[in-house]
Amino acid sequence: MMQNESMRAIGRTRWVGIAGVILLLGAIGLPGVAHGEEKREAPAVKDFLGGKSFAVQTGTTLYAWSDEGETVDVNFERARITEKVKQDGTVVVTDPSGEVRGECVIKKSGKSGKSCDLSDLAAPSAGIWRVDYRASGDGKAIPANWNVAVNAGGRPISGRVWTDRYQVYQDPGDGARIDLYYVSEGGYQYRAVFRGYNGLWSKFEAGVAGLTRPDTCQPLNHSPGGMSGDFSTDLAACGIYKIFFEAPAKDLPGSARVAGGNETWVVNPVREPKLGEVVYQPGGPNQVAGDFLVTVTDHQGTVNLELDLNGDGDFGDDVDRIITWGVSVVGTQQVAIPWDGMAGNEKPVRNNRDIQARGSIDRIGSIYFVNSDVEGRSGGIEVEYLNGPNAGDRTVYWDDSPDPEATNAADQSGHVDSLGGARSWAFSTRSWGNDRHIQDWSFVEAEITGEVLAVTTPPRPPKHSDAAAGAATAWWQGPFGWVAAAGVVTSVLGLSFLLFSSRRSNRRDDGEESQLVGLP
């Protein structure tokens, strides 16, 4: 039948289509649906899981954890859209063992293919389900309203569904509120409320470093002037936050297998960062610049390398240095922090100088909320830290000062209490937020220091004469060094004898007595 050509599902599967077709399918039966069994209505699409205000774009993957004996329902419906799109969307559901349990198409237009419902899916064991929404080809595809629910005893369990990147569509001018919950691998949890949000085609992400300088975990610490530039958008490289659509469930495991693939972390208790010893590795035998190796435990964020460069026991003088370095460490690891050999007064540090070094951490639980291409956020952002030290803090930071287009009051640098919403701008297709990455961030202040290293910078390079002597000595120790040495010594003595004899002879010719100082 036409419907079976568009959809394949294991379990109870049905299209929501023309009433007569549904009745016909019900009369003849569908695979996996027992006759006489009472059918449940498709699960309601809820605003906090996308709903009518935040339709999901293709290219988004949703995850859900289920325990043994629990079931999963997946429901997608074609979203209302005011512009034309080129492609259909395909929903693919994979269970924790890696088996594809359902697949169906949301068509970009027409009376059929408006929705699909993959219900009562049960896994043979506990684990993570994967729900992919994919485009059928290149170009924009139809967005969809959606709901994914994990059920126990026929009732949904909240806080079991998340994503790494939430890509959404909204009709123009349709500003709405969305509450999202963020969880890091280190166990830190935040809630963020976005009010009056409308990005048309936009994206939610979060990471421990946000946008970074290329090939590092050094946070950019401002919003750039566009979607590309001299920065990296790969948040996963330094540590991401999982985005939950409800407060994470209390029974979520620390880790679980994902759809037949590798295990991933889910929700962990807060891990307290620690710093250990520091090791100095000069760049060469006489080179002051080099690396300091800092032992770091369970910290994703930034570490400060503090250098006492006048050796007076404190790290706050003008000549001293603090180098901030981005790290992403789970477990314990030595992190190399480069030093250019310069002091805080921009003068090079000398050789044979007694210095001290230590690592420190002044912020933990760092989170960078990265929104992309947001035309309007009229109610701003409200951030709340949920667990660990200083829970309940709502401070939010941003910095748009490097951007020459940051001219209105909402775009100035800030670190404010976000209660009620901070950093807002009105919707417009030409607004400041259009076609750019927007960063807001927060963190928990900390005072963590490691062991102090007392060390002396390398010795001065040898002088030219010393270097020549050293090179000569090294040459004498070659394969035929002693023979060569003997020959040279003999030659030198012979030359000395000749000079001595010549000098004596000349002096005798002059009738003078030899007076060679230093010889008998």
C-alpha cells in the first residue's frame, strides 16, 4: 500500500492520514498491531519538547535513556512553515542494541505524510535510544514538531530526553519562551530560560569553552561579528553540555551505551577539580622559554599558570606573569602550558634566574551558551546554576565590544544578575543577532591552587672561546681522536721549538741574552 511504501516500523506503527484510509488499515490489520487491542492516541506534543513554537530542523539527533521494561514513543508532525523548502524529512529510531526500530517520512507538502508515530517500542536491555531527523537531500528540509517520551507502566517519565545540538525553526515574529537544562561531563548543571526568542532557523549549543581560538581550548570570550572567522565552532573538542528539555531525571546513569555504539557519559555527580605538581621544561639547554607541565584532575575550563619571576615568594608583582590556558581533562593528566620567556614588564627573563611557578583555578563549572543566527530575543536570557558550590547563582556574562556593529544598549559588555532576563534585542530579519554566533556565559568562582615549583632558569650560553674549546674537545673524542690529538700536540710542540730556536738564534746574532719569560 502507499503508506507502507513511505514507512517501515517494528512495533505499533501508523500514519495519521485520511480517515477512510485509517479505517481501512485498521480493518485489514498492520504488522505488529494485535487485533482487538485498544489503540492509544498519539502522544501529545509538548512545548518544552519542541511543540508548535520550536520545530526541529533536520540534522538534529535526539537521545532518550530507558531502563529494562520501559517503552519509548516517538511522534513527529509536519510543522507550519511560511517559506518553501526543497526536501522531505526522515525519522529514524535506533534502539540501544543498534537495531533500527522505525523509519518514516515527513513530506514537505501534500495531504499525506503529515505525521508519523512510532509507539510502544521496547528494548531488550537498558540503554540510550537515538532518534535522527534527516533530510532526504541537499537544501532546506521540512521542520517538524516532535515529542519523544519514555514510559513506565503506561506513564511518561520526565527528564529522560536530551540532545547535543538543538536546531529549531520558528515562523517570523513568533517569539516564544523555552526552558532548557544543561549538564556537563563534570556534573555541573544549569537552567536557562530564553524569552521572546525567535531565530527563524537557529541553533542552541553549549560548551565548557564555547567558541575558541583555533586548535586550542582558549575561550574567545566575546561574540564574533559573524558566523565564521578566526575561531573554532567545534564545541565538542573541549567539552560540551548535553541539553535536556526537562530537569534531568534522578535515575539517569553515569554512562550508557548509545544505539549499539560506544558508551557515553550521561549525568555525573559534580567532580571537584584538583591541581598537582608543576614541571619546567626549557626549550633548550640555554633557552629560558619553554613549557610548564601542570598536573590537572577533573577540570574542563581554564587553568592559570602563575609565575613569580623575581623569586620573592609572591605572584602579584608587575614583573610576574599569569598565563591562562584552556584545558579539557577527565581523570588526571599533565597539561603543557607554553611560556615565551617574557616577564610581566615585557622584558625577557634572564638565565640563571631563580623563579617559582604554580597552577591555579579561579572558575569552575564554566558554561558558554552559544546561539546562532537569532533575529530576536526580546525577553533576554535568564541563567541559574543548579548544583554544587554556590548553587542558585544567576550571574551571566557577555562581551560584544570587539564588534563594531554592537551599538545599542543591549549589546554592551555585561556581568549582571540575569533574573527576569538579561541582554535582549527586538525581532527583525536585519537585527544585530542575524547571521552571527551569540555567546553568553557563566561560571562558579573558585580558589584552587597546586604545588609551588622553585626552579632556576637554564645557564647562559657559553662564550665564543668556550664554545670553540668545547667543540674541539668533542672532536678529539671522535673515532680517531687520540691519534689526531697526538699529531696536533706534536705539531704544536714542533712549531714552538722552531719559533724558540729561531728567536734564540736571532737574539744571539744581535749579541743579546735570551730572556724567555715562563720557560726555564
